[in-house]
Amino acid sequence: MSSGSTPVRGFAARAGAWSAQHRWAAVGVWVLFVVLAMGIGTAVGRAEAPEDDLKGETSQAQRITDDAGVEEPTGETVLVQARGKDGPKATDPRFRAAVADVVKAVRGTGETSAVTSPYKSGTVSKDGRSALVQLDLRGDPDDAMDRVEPVLKAVEDVADRHERAGLRIEQIGGASMEKTFDDAFGSDFQRAEYSAVPVAFGILLIAFGALVAALLPVLLAISAIVATMGLMALVSHVQPMSDVANSVMLLVGLAVGVDYCLFYLRREREEREKGRDPQTALRIAAATSGRAVVVSGITVCVAMAGMLFTGITDFEAMGLASLMVVAVAMIGSVTVLPALLSLLGERVEKGRLPFLRRRARSGRQDAGESRLWRTVVGGVLRRPLLWTVAATGALAAIALPALGMKTQELTLDQEFGDSLPIVATYERVNEAFPGGAEPAEVVVEAGDIGSPAVTKAIADFRARAVSSGASKGPVEVTLHKKENVAVLSVPLVGGSDLDAASKSLTLIRDEVRPATLGQVDGVEAPVTGQVAASKDFNEQLSSSVPPVFAFVVVFAFLLMLLSFRSLAVAVTSILLNLLSVGAAYGILVMVFQHGWGASLVGAEGVGAIVAWLPLFLFVILFGLSMDYHVFVVSRIREARLQGRTTRDAIAHGVVTTAGVVTSAAVIMVAVFAIFGTLSMQSMKQMGVGLAAAVLIDATVIRGVLLPAVMALLGEWNWYLPRWLRKLPDLTHDEVTPDELAAAERPGPPRTRTRAGSTG
């Protein structure tokens, strides 16, 4: 492709050159890859991740029941309750008639078994105003959610018939709550997914001012997502996948797919506006922005790989799915995008919207520069120490509340507030029967479950659970004599208050159990249930934080060190990203834990951050932040290689990348903000956390703190100790625009100044 003496170096430059020369082949190969990946993935199907893959007592209890072949049916409860103080009590004939009607209706569906009247089981509240009809759903508990609808409809019909009698009749249980959660979760994510693409396209249309240029990043991002969906199905037979992983993959894929294409397109357009011919502009974009995309993509993949160290299937699935979509988007951006740009040529500007952006005059040497950011950066570079202290102090102050972060699994009422009717039912059951909506379950396994010693230990446990204050009873026992297993259902004091319920659980595990069941040799008695699963999950997640943090930080540092051959750049990149993540944590704690300004985002302070979010945010934000950092620092280094002073290179790098970084950040903030509008509290927390972090990262970090710190470091920015110079040199493929332009003309190659000479 070149007639000069500068060879095309590096994967991105070579891929761009090949794609531009073999345009139809590159497009054809990409389309074939996407179609084959999706086709094969659809054919083999996706292996779903198990719902519960926790370690600890929850896992131990599951193992006992699985090994014994004990299949605990999915239990449901129907609350029959008087409305108001004047409503009928449980002894009233109207109340009894309503209970009998409920029992008859749910039995009539053919989907239930073991339907028990409260008058037989004694599940009538102390004030006599509430009673629970208990039932089990037939069939496999794993798909009980799919069979609960007829029972819900039958209960609803009974409720309508007895409403005039002053009675409230509502159903709640494992299957009905799961169905409600899945319906809300599915509709929330569907709304977000459908909104994300139009929002991204609209912002790109404003950024480029041309329909075709705006369409390219969106189409390539979507094609990368489609291909990854097929690959996920293939990989799922080794690493099971989940709907959550699919949604996170879409979110990350859209963000990085659009970003990478945006970086590439804006550089190609900038070079054409400077008067370069289309061929040279494309080669420059491939060698510069293309290289930045590859470095960024590899760094993001490393960050996403951190989730593989959690040992939690959902996290492993999210990490692997995100890693794959980033890799696919990266490869697509440096292969098929150059081919499309070469095919389109000037037609990439088709569909121009003149009222949004005027075509720049050819030959402008300040093409791509932002006047606003030139003013801001100019002020920062005049007083770098002042701006470093001010920006660092402000971000540290914002991050400070994160030191008091409290994490937990959110209860149903915390997750949905009063937006779902079942939440009110959940609260009413817990008020009338404390802990009844989410009891703990003790799975007892013994050599002989019917032996006198075990029988006495179970009786002692039931009595002591109540006398210790951990439960108000009744503690119910289900015996499986043949399998030598018993299941004890223990309503926990605290009910929907997870803190109080956790204390009751700790009392059961640490005091009641050792003093009773723990006294019999050969007896295993792990405690499981919703509260126990939440506690075990939190502990497992906490134990995985150090290895994940260490892996992400160490490998990101090494990649930056090798890619820029600068100790200062590697260290500052890690510190700035950690500061950005810390500020995001602080905002989350202020808004969702303390409730400061929660109403502004349509949320409420729930006193805690959802347990999985801090680790998830760290990995995602660390990866996405590297996008901007690599892009900006690559441009600064490029200017330095062209012979500019370090300070001039900083100003040039930040100002020329400000437009594309701002556009990319606006897209990400808008897409993440959509999740902040969803009904689920955990989705609100994720959306607000991601949006706030990206906004801080693209403005305060990249526009103020990065240039200020680099200005203070001066020539030390390019310092690499002698003992580190033996490391692999990943800067060998760097080529400046002037060298590439000169390579198009015969004659001697241009001389450049090499960064990294200090030391």
C-alpha cells in the first residue's frame, strides 16, 4: 500500500491496511463470522447457570437434600386477613367461609398438594385477625414459577368474592415472588435495552452531524453483540451463562463497541479535515486510534477477566460474556470498520444535518480541537499543583462516605418499594407472623433420624429456638424417615428487617444448634433459607474481593507499563482509576445508603448497597475508564513523539481527544442513566453508579486531573528505570501521522523524537 520507506507496523495498522485493500473480503468475512456464530449458537442452545451455586451452609444443605433424593416442594401461602379494626376475625363464620373457599379453589386448580387449613395447622395470628392457608405446588420446584399462574388466578377470584365481607385475601411464596421478580426484572431490562440503541444513535447523530457516520458505530456494536450471543451459547457448555450475563454483555458491548468505532471514525475525519487524502487519513486512523483501541480492548478484557476469580457462577458468566463482547468489538473496529470506510469514502458524510455541524475547511491544522477544553486545559497547565490538589481533594471528599459502605442482599420491599402489590403482602405476612415469609430451614441428616437421641435433639432445638429469642415459633418439622433427613422451618425474629433477621440466624447457628443438634454424634444440620443464602453470598463475595482487585490492578498496571514504556503513566493510570471508582462508591453510599438526594433519581435510601454491586462496578468501571485513559495518553505520547514539549503534548492530546471522549461519555452516561430510571432498586444503584463514574472520569479525571498530574511530572512522564527496560517493548508499532504521510511519498523517512529517554 505504501511507496515510502515506513513499513506498516502493529496489528491494528496491518489489519487496517489489509481491510482497506481487500474491502469486500473483510466485510464478507465479518458478516460470515456473525452469521455462523449466531447460527451455531442457536443450534447448540445455551446451558443455563444454576440458580444457587453458593458455598457454605447453603451449599451443604442443598447437597444433603440432593444426595438423599429429598425434593422439597415449593411452598406458597395465602393470607386471609381482616380489613380494618371492624373486619371479621378468624372465629367469624364469614372468615371461616373465606378460608374454606380458598382451600377449595387452590385444590381445584390441580397444581397443588398438601393444602392445609390454618385451623388445622394453627397458623392464626395472636390477634385473631390473620390466618395462613399453606400449600405446596406439584412438580419440579425448578420450574414452579411457570405453574403458579392458575393458583394465583384462583386466589384472586376468591379475593374478589369476599372483598365485601371486609376480608383481604392475597398469595405469597417462593414461586409467586420469583414470578413477580422475573416479570419486573425482564420488563425493566427489556425497556432499558430497547431504549439504549436509539439513545446512542441520537447522540452519535449530534456528534457527527451525518446519518451514515452515526449509523456505523451502532451497526458494528449490534453485530458484535449478535456474534457474542452465539459465542456465549457455545461457551455456556463449559461455563454456564445466565440472563443477567446476557444483559450485562449487551450493556458493555454497546458501550465499548460504539466507543471504539467513535475513536476510529473521529480520527479518520480529523485527518481528512487537515487536508489528508482519504487513503492516508485511513492509514493514520488505523495506526493511531486503531492501536489505542487494541491496547484499550486488551486492558478492558483483563479487567473483565477479574470476575472469573469470584467463584460465583453469575459473576463468572458476566465476566466471560463481557470479555468476549469486548474482544469481538475490538477486532471488528480494526478490521471491518476500515473496510467500510474505504468503501464509503466521502459517502460516510451522507445524510448530513447542516444545522448540527458545518463541514470543516480542508487544511485546518486545529481540526478536532475543542475550544472549551483548550481554555480549561490552558488554565490547568498554568497552575497544575493547585488543580491537582483541588481535584484530588474534591474527589477524595466525595469518596469518603464509601468507608462506611454497608452491603447486603436487598429484601423484596427494599428492591421494589411500594411499586408491586406483592411487597405489601410480604410486609403484612411479616407483621402478623414475624419471620413467616422467609423462615430459616435447618436440614438435619443423621444415621437414624428416628433414634431417641436425634428425636430429643430436634425437640430441644425447637424449644430453644423460641426461648433464645431467635424465633417466636412455631418451629415446624418435616420428617423424611426413609432418607434419614428432617427439615425444620424456623420463622426468624426480625422478619423483613434483614439486619435483625441476620442476628436471629447467627443465634440459631452459633448458640441454639451447637447446644442441641450439635450434641449428637454424626448429625449434620446446616441452616439455609433466604436470610442464610444472603449471608453466605455476602461472605463468599467479600472473600473474593482481594484476589479480584489484585488481579485487575496488577495486570492493568503491567499492560500500561508495556504499552507506554513509562512507569509514571502506569502508576498514574491506576491511581486515577481507583480515585474515579472511589468517588462512584461515595455517591452510591450518599444517595442509596443515606438517602441524600435519592428523590432526585426517583429512589429512596434503603440503608445499604446491593451486595454484588461494588465488585461489579469496580471491574466494569476500571475497564471502561481505561478506554478514555488509553485514548488520551496515546494522543499525548503521539504528540511527544512528533517533537512537541511535554507540556505542549499534554495540551494537544487532551484538547484533540476532548470531543470524542465527551461524545463517548455522553452516550455511556445516557445509556447507564436509563438503568437509573428502572423500578428495581438494584438497577437504579447500578445505573446511577455507572453514570456518575463515567461523568466524573470524562470530565474531572481526564480533563483536569490527568493533565495537571502529567504537567507536574514533566519529563518524568516518560521515565522507565533501566532494570525495567528488559521488558517486552509494545511500543515498537508506534508510527506518527507525519511518518505515515511521508510514507505515501518517495524520499527519505522523517526523523522523530523518541519519548522515554529520561532515566
